[in-house]
Amino acid sequence: MSEFIRIPDNPVPAGGEVFCLETADGAQLRSAIFPVENARGAVVLLNGRCEFIEKYFEVIEDLRARGLSVATMDWRGQGLSSRLLPAAEKGHIDDFKTYVSDLRLLMEQVAKTNFTGPYILITHSMGGAPALQLLAEGYEGFAGAILCAPMTRFFANPVMRLYARLASGSACRLGASRQSVLGVKEYSLEFEGNALTSDRTRHTRFLELQTAAPNAIIRSPTYGWLKAATDSIDELHKPGRLNGIHVPVRIISAERDLLIDHTDHEELADAYEKIDCITIKGALHEILMERDELRDQYWKAFDEFTEPLLAPSQTARANVIA
């Protein structure tokens, strides 16, 4: 775990350091930091299901160019963090509260230990669910959060959502929680027809990373993971559940998302004062891995959101120097 996964077209950002973070229950979370000299603040960056640190090197460089240091990790059960099943290619979790605990640990023991704030939380897809859960608990360690295509509701088609709920619940009751969900398509393997990104170069880069490190790959989720995800989504939609959020949250949503129901993002923004939503027209699910013209819209929304959150620290520094 002491080395990054390396391929020619994906250089390691300068100053990057990778290491293990041990949890209270003995799991090893593969974590990394990317410091910036005289940083304006720091970002905790959380990826989505099936992903790992190296896929986000370009994003990390974008953040470092903005004067932001970065702390990140491979989620428990994927990448090169501790796996939860003997069949390591299965993506499994029993309860998303475990992810919430791991996120809090990354913030408290890695981000705060290595960097000064303000701290900004950035997530993609699956990472958005535990992020919202943590923030809803009233956690105020972050100055704000930006959630890219967060996993707040599966699929626009309610029939597909109902199938996911019934299949996962039935399988778990029958003792098959550790079996892989049938029929899940792996979009990272072929560019044509994929539902993740319309950018061939970025799609190919992740495929090359998987080829370079097959032990970092997971494929289909288990029925246990699917039930845990569904339970987490249900929790987020309980009336008033997100009233505990005390920091600003911006959802950046993908109009052409086939995996997450992007209309739910707008509904959450309408329901909660602390949440707003910007939808990027034409974007598929992985906005940060999309074509430049779509990524540029993400970064514009990012900069507009973070500038007032970072500005107070700059003012404070100026006062100290004066």
C-alpha cells in the first residue's frame, strides 16, 4: 500500500503520499494526501463505487491549481483498502453507517492532522450518501460540501427502483446478502454504450488503471450492498432528516444520468435551505470525468460556491500579516 498505481498517462500529483489509516475495528483504509504550499484550504475528496484514488489524479491537480490541499481514500471494501469478503471482486457493505464512520476518521485523523482549513468536502456518486448522513448529524468540520451526482435515489424509472428494493430485500432475507447482484453492467470496460462519460480519453485512462492493478478492482455489488444503499437512501428521505445540516451544500447534477435520478437532487434543494442544485445539461453520471466543456461547467460552479467559503481565511491571514 506504500505505492501509487502508476500508468504513463496519469502522473502522480507532486508531493503525493499514500499510507494506511486503521479503523477502530481493524480495517485498513488506503489513504493519501496531496499538500500545497501556502494552501488556501483543504479538500476531503471521496470517490464513488468501484473507484480508487488514482482515478482522481486529474481532479486532484485541478484542486491543487486552486491552492487546495487534498486528502482522500479508497472506501472500505474497494480499491486497495481492506476487502470485506473472501471473493475480493464483490463490492459489499452491511451498513452505510460504516462509511460515515470512515469518512469522519479520514477528516479527523488525516485532513485535520495534515492541513489547516477551511475544509471543503467533495464527493462523487456513492460518496454523497454517507456525506449527507454525516452532515445531517450536525457535523460542522467542513465549511461546505459539493456533491457530484450524489447517490440520493437510484434510477429515474420507479419500476427499476422497486425491483432493486424487492430483489435486495428478498435476497438478504434468504441469506444471499453476499451474492452478486445479477445483471449489473460494468460500464468501465467498454466506451461504446457506457453510461458514465462521453469522454473517450478519460474512460480509457480508468480502464488502463484497472489493467495495471487488477487487485484494486471490484465489479458487481452484492445484494447486501444494494440493500444497505437502499436503506441509506430511504433514511435521507425521511421528512426533515437533513434539517441537521448546518453548512452550505451544493449538488452538481448530471442531466443525462442513467444511474441516479437527477430530479431528486432538485427536490432536495427545494426542500432544504442549506442545499442548492446546479444541473449540467448533456452530462452523463461521471461529470468530473466528462468532456472538457462539461467539466468546465462543474469547475465554474465549484469556484462560485467555494470562493466565499475560502475568502475568510485569506482575510484572516492578511490581518495577521498586517
